Amino acid sequence: MLTLKGDKIYLRALEPGDLDFILEVENTEEFWEVSATRVPYSRYLIKKYIQNSHRDIYEVKQLRLMICDMEDTRIGMIDVFDLEPRDRRAALGILIVNREHRKKGYGAEVLSLITNYCFTHLGLHQVYANVTADNVASIKLFEKNNFEKVGIKKDWVLIKGKFKDEILYQLINVH
């Protein structure tokens, strides 16, 4: 089995043709809460980001991959970020953009592929995710995929004038 190809989706590197898709996603305020974004991104900055996306994950400490279905439709993105090579861990962030693509098993397949990639190719010991306590869909996704809830950070993020708790999930490679 290929590491980044599943039954329903595959993960691929960013391409110049992804510019408009990424620009729209990064500038959709609905997603700012999960991405910790506070200001819009310019076309110029996204273009530069894509141009530099080939750089080594150990140098830039992050990797973003496009999530595509088998008809080559972009349905989201997965981020591996805050890479700590010494401690062999990294954070994950996943976004399935359109509601019609959610609850179809794509997220579970993405997590399976990316964790396998992180453990097999990057040699990581663990991956983790931070999820706000009211993000029920993400909580279900991570818990269903063997991520363990290891802590709650109280009043951790301020969203629209209200503090929200954030849950820390870990998946440790036991092999």
C-alpha cells in the first residue's frame, strides 16, 4: 500500500494550481478558529508559501498536503506542524472544507494515512492534536482513530470574546 493513498482519498504535495483553493480556505473566517488565524492572507503570501512548500520538513518544521478524492477534487488539507525532531513529535491539523465532503470517512482515512506517514517516513514517536471542546466532529474523529484524550487546557483560546477549553489528543507509536 502506498503511504499517502487510501481507498477514498490521497494526499499530495501543494501545486501552483492550488493557489485559489488555499487562498479561499485561508480567508474563510469560519475556519479561522481552528487555524488560529486572525488576519486575512494575501494572494502574494499564499503564492510564496506554495513556492516554498518543497522545503524540507526538518528545516521549516511543517508540512501541508492537499487532500484529494479519487476524481482529483480538492476536498481539504492536512498539516503536520510544530515538528520537534529531537522529541520525535508533531502536531496535526485537518480540514475538510465543504460540508458535503464531511461524514464520509475521509477524515478517518486522512488520519490513518498521515499518522502512518509520520511514524514510517518521519520516524516520529507521537503525533498530537489540539481540539476546542465544542468541536464535536473533530473530537469524534480523533477518538475514533485511537487518539487518546490526555488533557484539557482550561479557557485556552479566546474566540469571539469567549474563552474555550482546548483538549489535547495524542497518538503514540507503540512499534
